[in-house]
Amino acid sequence: MTQPSANPLPIAQPEVIEVDTTTVACEGGDGGALGHPRVFLSLVKGGETECPYCDRIYKLKPGVVARH
């Protein structure tokens, strides 16, 4: 029986992308075969959102105001 590693692999943090618009499109990766279906995400509520496919986090740049 093997012992669990004392140093487990670190969990990668999601990529955070600062934007200056309240609607973004995410395709994961750089698009193409490694991506996911394009989804449009809104940052109007709270100025931040997470892609349901790839967990990327999109945040409004400091000073940008989310308007309805």
C-alpha cells in the first residue's frame, strides 16, 4: 500500500481577466478545439462573473462602472 504524498499537487487558481465592458464572450482556452461553446456573460450585477465552463473570472477594471 502506498502512502499519500506529503506534498499534494497545488490546485490551479482560475484565470482572472479584467475587462472594460459589462458583457463578455468566453470560449475557453484560445478558442478552437481546446475551447468550449461560446457563452456571453454579464458583469452588470456585482462587476464580476465566472464562466460556467472553464471557471475563468471576468472582473470590471478599477474605475469602470457597471450600468444597466
